Amino acid sequence: MKKSHKLFGVSLLALAVSGCAVTSQPIDRSVSEQRAQSDLINMFKDQEPLSGALTLHETMARAVKYNLEARLKVMEEALAERQVDLASFDMLPRMAASAGYAGRNNVSASSSQSVDTGTQSLEPSTSQDRDRGVADLTMVWNVLDFGVSYVSAKQQADQRLIVQERRRKVIHTITQDVRSAYWRAVAADRLLGKIDTLMTRVGQARDNSRSMSEQRIGDPIQALSYQRALIEATRQLEQQRRALSLAKTELATLINLPLGTPFTLVSPDDYQIPELKVELASLEQQALANRPELREQDYQTRISAAETRKAMLRLLPGLEFSAGGHYDSNSFLVNQSWADYGVKVTWNLFNVLSAPAAIDAAKAGQDVATARRQALSIAVLAQLYVANANFNEAQRQFQTSQELAGLDTQIVEQLRNRYQAQGIGELELIQGELNALQADLRRDLSYAEMRNAYGQLYSSAGLDPLPRELPSTELNVITQAFADSETRWQQGNLAPSE
């Protein structure tokens, strides 16, 4: 009998344990497919349709407004603001309200016993109903907790400002990526048509040469060498086309266009060379004072200093004020509702022992934040000087590429005249056109690199392409703000946007 009871107990325990086991079911594929369809719709909804060829500044505006990473930073900033509001509530007094019902199955009675004789000195009696309702409303305010909560709220406010600086950094990065992709996409628009045309001509020449070889016309070795030269020309054209064809896809990703959406870009008629009309020393000062990474470290230093103040505050005794209202339906009470209040001083003596270590740790954190900012300052200055050197080199490379492109264009014109006069063969003309096309490609890519280096200079200096507040979030407003900023920078004006 006892054995069966033990077996029953073990079985019951095993059943209880198995019932507490946690299992996780895999997500059904249909749920993932619905999520994918929803994401495809939500990623591209509420976007203004394209109305024509995109300028550089309109492309930047679309990237800032619709790029998913930029949207994420806006959401993070909004979340940080809510967290600041939430931290402010910690400074309020603690208020607790309770209400309930209490009962028991017999009378709560008691008697007294003499301390001297040990005999019962009072017959059992009660002063409490078996069933009663109770309610309390109590407020407690600790001055020390208020001080610590106030410093914590200031730290949370600094965290929100850090999120703003990170958003600035994302805008700098996105606009710089857009600038680089835009000019490479402009080069693609200029040259892809020429590449396709020349590839068609090379293909026709290969077909003609292959047909002549099959008919055994001419020297076979010369014909095969001719075909090999044409295939090599095709390979070079395919490499050039591949390098250019991805530029527009990258740009479409940056501005959050559905991949495969056709769009055109405004291509300038000339190759205007930008000039830096501001001293490098001014850019150094701007970089050290305005780079998002350095300003973030400034806030981190302030947060670390606040940790030191919190550690020192915890050394102090806490002064606690309390007040409350109470109700008890007990019929034996003379006053069923009453209020009480009090003042109390509390002091955790162990905080006195741990405070020196806490203060030292907070000060060490402050020193680390300062050292990190100084190290980052050196890196920021190095980035600025590298960007300036890249811009100067990019200018020289573009001028050289432009001269070579001009010479190759003149050579092709001469070769074309000789080919029409049957002074040279088609392969020589194709090779000349291929050289000219490669020179145009190098010129356009070096121009894109020069434009990118020019923008990198101002990005390295931490200059904001947009003001902190815009009158609206319309695309034309953002586009105009980008254009105004670049106009001011070209004039040597580094003042923040109004």
C-alpha cells in the first residue's frame, strides 16, 4: 500500500514537472511570408513619386527622409525623449494606495496573563470584527532619493542629446554616401550608352571575321589574331560596364527606391572644379568643436561627472517625510478613518564604507571619458588632413585625366577620318575608340572621386548640411536646405544654417 502511495506521488511529481516544461514552436512559413509582404509594402509607402530627373540635392533629401537607417535614428531620438520624461517621474514622491477585504473563520480574541503570577488576568476578549474592509493612501518623499533621481534625470537628458549627435553622424554619412554614388551614377548615365554601342560594333566585327575564317578568306593566323583582339576589347568593355552598372543600384538603395525602379539624373554639361575657399585652420576649429563623435564624448564626460556627484550624495543621510490616510471598517474602532504623518532620518552606514571606492570608480570613468575624447580629437584632425590631401590629389588626377580624354578624343577623330579613307582597318579604329572610352571613364570616375573628396572635407569638419529645425519635412524644403548649405560653403561661409 505504501509502495503504491510512493508510486502515485512520484507520478504526480513527474506530471507537475512536465507541465512546467517550456517549449517553443517554430514560426510557420506562412507567417514569415505574410511578414515579408507587409515589410515590402511598409518599406516604400508614403514616399513622394519621382517627378523628373534627380539633382544631387534632391537625391540627398530623399535619402535623409526615406532612408531606413535615418528613420531608425529618428525613432531612437523619440524613444530617448520618452525615457527623459519617464526619468523625471522618479523625482516625485512615492505614493501607494491599497484597498482590500480581510476576514477569518473565528473571532480574533486574546486574554492577558500576569507577569508576576502567571495567572490569567483578563477573560478572552476581541476588539476586531471577523470581516472588515481596509484602505490606505500613503505618500513618502525621501530628499536623498530626490537628489539622486534629479542627477539621474539629467544623465538621461544627456543620453537623449547623445542620440541627437548620433543622428547627426548618420546624416553626414548618408549624404556623403549619396554624393559618392550620385557622381558615379552620372558617369554611368554618360558612358553606358557609348559602351553598349561600341560593344555592338565589336560584336559585328567579330561575326564578320568569324564568317571570313569559315570561308577561308585571308591568312588564318591573322584572322584568329584579329578575333582575339576583338574578344579582348569585349572583355575590357564588359569590365567597364560592370563597374558602372552597380552605381545606380547603390544610389537607389540609399534613397530607398524599390530596386528596379527606372530613374534619371541631372548630368551637368561641364566639369566644374570645386574650390576650397576657407583656411584649413578654420576647418580644424570646426572639427574639434562640432564633430558629432566629439560632442558625444563631451556628453559622456558630463554623465561620468554626474556619477561622481551621485556617489557623493549617497554618503548623506536620507531625510524622509511621510503622510497618509487610512480607513478600517472595524466597528470596535472609535475612529475608523485617520491620518498620520512623520519625519524620519535614515542613513545606510555601509555606504560610508563603500563610498570612497564608488567615488574613485566614478572619477576614473570621468578620466577615461576625457582621455577617449582627446584620442578621438587626434583621429578627427587626422581625418581632416587626409580628406584635404585626398581633395588636392583628386584635383590633380582629374586634370590629368581630362587632358588625356581630350587627346584620345582627337586621336579617334583622326583614326575615323583615316578609316573612312580606307587608310586603316576597323580593328585599329575600334582600339582607338576603346582607348578614348576608357579615358572618358577615367575622367568621369576621377571627377566623381574629386566631388566625393570635396564633400568629405566638410563632413570631416562636422559641418551640418541641414539646420537643426526645418520649417517642414517636404522634399522641396529639404532639397533647398541642402543647396543653400553647399552654396554657403563654396563661398567660404561656415556659419551654421539658420
